[in-house]
Amino acid sequence: MTLPQTLGPEAITFAQTIKGWSFIVVTAVMLWLLIQRLSDRQALIIGDLELHKRILENAHNGVLVTNGNGEIIYVNEALERITGYRQEELLGRNPSVLSSGFHDREFYRQMWETLERDHAWQGEIVNRRKDGNRFTEWITITKIVDGTSGDARYVSVISDISKAKADQDRLQYLAFHDPLTSLPNRALMQEHLKTALHQAALERNQIAVLFLDLDDFKIINETLGHQTGDLILKQVARRLSGVVDDAALGRFSGDQFILITPAVESPDQVAGLAERLLESLSEPLRPQGHHPISVRCTVGITVSDGMRDVSEEGLASLLSEADAALNEAKTNGKNGFAFYSSDMMERSQRRLELEQALSHAIQNDELRLHFQPVFDVGSEQLVGAEALLRWAHPHRGLISPGEFIPVAEETGLILPLGEWVMQALIGQIQRWLDAGLDPGVVAFNVASRQVAQGEFSAALTRALASHERVSHHLEVELTESGLMSLGDGTIDKLHAVQSSGVRLAVDDFGTGYSSLAYLRRFPLNKLKIDRSFIAELHDDNENEAIIRAILAMAHTLNLKVQAEGVETREQLLLLRELGCDTWQGFLGAAPLPAEGFEAGYLRTSAATGPWPHAVRGVTQHRT
């Protein structure tokens, strides 16, 4: 602007001075405002950087940054915690310092190929901490390129998933392993079976499947408790594991184990394995806090080539064959093994039908009691009988106890059957007594499982409460092996039985433990020598010596001795010479229905006084 000409030089100088200061003030204000704005922005940036730093430092995940040369330029505290390294120990080093050697070069080559192509990669890596322990991490790597300089940075965000991975592995393990024995379970063994069949098809050889079942294990559980049963199962698993060689061993269910043997060359090879399995359990087990316990097993075997169908139905068929062989071995006496044959499946089906029919036998009134007379060795006069269960099947006629009793024991039907026998026998003896007939002492078999469950002694006491005269005519028989399986916990129960007036006898003596210790522990009245010792008594000096020893031991303990299975006059005369007390067998009489026993022995006795049926030295017809 131009100043008026009328102003003097001084006014003009003043005005120019004012103008200059105004410019300076305005400029200063503008500069101040600009600086203030920049300062505020810097503060915001610094605040954001500080915030980002705090976020990184306090993040749960580890953060590691490298430059384009692969040198670590930043790590946060979380990464220090995860790896065990301090920041100064990592800066400037290559991330390979964390490598565990778990992954091969190809793994890292593919990782870097993806990272360079997509600028990102994520996955699971097993690395190593400073202390040398491996850990599993989930890592996300992002490549960041500076827009100005073009320099690359690689930012890795790391999560330690070791615990989650361990939990996952544990769940996976539990899904395919038995938690008690740590052996593979049914699911994993079926996978092993598929693999073995595929391999057999490739190698053109055979595999064997073996089912192993512990004999009478239910009795152990019921008498000693499931905790002791578990201890026994663990010891059994260890023993079996020691003899299976390259076979896959698993726990299939309950007390049943399964073995899958590859590359089978001959049946003898598998038979040898089965024999080693049986032998491994020959020595008693010693669960902590218990006396030694003998456990036996039975093995069923099937052999197959690789052409077998590996579908669910095909595997089930193969396992059914092993199970059928197992049932066959049990039918043949347990503590042995059997190979599958085609006719076993038919027998197994009949067995299943038998089991179903047996469950209805009681309510359908198909059970009968037969009575085999028992004689005094010296006078050859009748002193009682043994009550034997018979099943009058509506279509098959009389079925042998040897066929249906094992089925009843395995299925638990032995309990209702045993209850029926006890009630029916007490009722029959009461009717004879009411009619003025004296049947002597009548024995009946009781499964050790009945005693083990604690109901037998109480049920017997209740039944005898209304039949007081019957108790002195009853004798309870327990097999030697069954008695030993009961353990000390059942001694009081047996005392309760004996205190009611009922006698106690050991059946099949000599086939099991034959221990003087248990004869002293249990409240017994009689030993029954097993028929196997009597069969060859007349021409076997060793059997004679055994019987002589049994008699001496029993009589020392004030126990009576009864011989089973006497079939010849020579056997009877030798038993008399040895000092045996009583006997039974086909030499005297076969088992008879109640009516036949009553008519042939009790009615005649009541009419004539003394027992009329002295042995005449003839073998009667066996039924």
C-alpha cells in the first residue's frame, strides 16, 4: 500500500515499523500454531507407539521380527517366556537357534515358498526351548515390505500350544487305549486287524487272531472286589506282554484280551504262542495286600489270509470265529486253547440258543432233580444221595449238565439255577420227612459265585427257617478250585452255613490246589476224591498212594472222605482196604428221578428197617 504524501518522514517510518512487527507477530503466531500442531501430532504418534509397544510387551503371544537378512531385530517378553531366551540372547541371531530338528528341509522349503508367494504362512512347528525341551507352537508369519526403501520385515506371532497339544494327544491316546492296562483297546485293535490283513494280502501270508479269556474272573471280582480285580488285570497284561513277541496285544473287553499275529507260517507257530500265554499265568499272581491268587485262561484261535473282507461285517465275522473257538476251548475244560473250524460256528449258534432257552427253563418248569445214592464203604448200605440237576428240554429231551452248567456260569444264570436247586431240594426232603421217610444226607452242588455274592448263606437260612428238620439232611458241595477262589472273606459265610446244621464238602478234591492250609482255614466236613483218581485205581500204584495220602490227611483233620465214580468191585474193595468212608458211582446206582430214588430206596427202607440195597457187584445202566 502507499502512504499519503501529507505524512512526514517520521510518520512513514513509524508506519513501516508497525507493519514489520505485525508481520513478525503474525508469523510467530502461525509458527507457534504449526509447532503446537506438530507437537500434538508427535505426542499422538509417540503415544500410539508407546501403546503399541505396551501391547506387544504385554501380549500373551510371542512376537519375533527379523529383517531381510534373517536377523532377529525384535522379540517381546512373551517370546522370552515361551523360549526361555532373554532378548539380548536372540537379537542379531537367526531364528534357527530355536530349531528342534523335528522338521526336515523340505518342510521349511515349502514354508518359505508359500511365505514369499503369499506374504503369509501359518502352521504348527515343533521348536526347542533354551533348556533343550521341545515345545509345539502355532505360528503366523507375515512379510511386510517398506514402501520407501523396499526392505522386508518378517513378523512372527507365536502361540505355545504344547499343553493343548498334550491334552489332545492324551485324549487321542485314551480314545484308543485301555486306561487300566495301557494296552490298545477294541477300537485300536480293529485298526491293527485291518492293517494286518492288508499286509497279509501284499505279502501273501496269513495272520492269526487269538481271543484270551480269564477263567472264572467274575468270581474274583465278586469275592475280592473290583479294585483287586483291576490289580489282577494289570498284572495279567504285564505277563502277557512278556511273551507275545511281535504280536499286537490289546484288551478287548472286561477280562478278555486279543492278540493279532502277523506272518503266520504254520498252526504250530500259533499253538506255541498259545501255550506260552497259558504258561505265563501258571504262577500265582500277587496283588498288593492279598495272598497269591491263581488265575487261568482259555484261548480261542482263528487263522486267516489277507483276502478277508476288511469291512465292518468282515472284521466282525473274523472275530466271531475266534470267539467260537474260545467257547469251544471253554467247553473242553478251560485252561487250554482251540483252533476255529467251520462246525464251531454251528455249535456256537446252538450254544446261544441254549443260553436263551435256559433263561426260560425255570419259569417253564423244565428243571428236574435226580438223585445218585451214596453208600457206606464198610457195610455197603445207603447213607444218602447226591442231588444232580437235569434239564428236560421240550424238544431236545434231557440235556447234560456238562452242556448247560458252563453256559449258566458264564452268563450269570447259575444264580437263579442255584436258588431253584436249593429250594426244590429242601422241599423234596421235607416231603420225604413228612411221609416218614429218611433220605439220609443229601448233597447238592453250589457254585462259588453263589457264596461269593453273599446271598447264598442268607437265602439258605431263610429257606431252612420253615423247614428246621431238613438242615441235618443237607450237605453243600463246593469244588476245590471254586473254594480257593472265594478267599478269606467268605469263611464267615461258610461258618454261617455250617452253624445251621448243614454239612460242607469239597467236591473234585485233588484236581486243584489240594492244600493242607486251606483245609484248615475252611469249616469242612468231607472231601470227595475226584473220579479221575478212582478210574485207574486197580492198576495204578501212584493213584493208590495219592488216595492213601488224602485219606490220612483228611482223617487227621476229622474229615470224612467219599470216593466218586466207583464202577468196579475191585475199586470198592481197595477203597475199603484203604479206609475210605463212603462212595458213589455206577457200581451202586445211576442218578434216578426223585420218584425212582424214593421207590427203590426210601420206601423199601421204611418198610424193612435196615438199608436193603447192599451192593451186588453189578454195574447198572448209566443214564
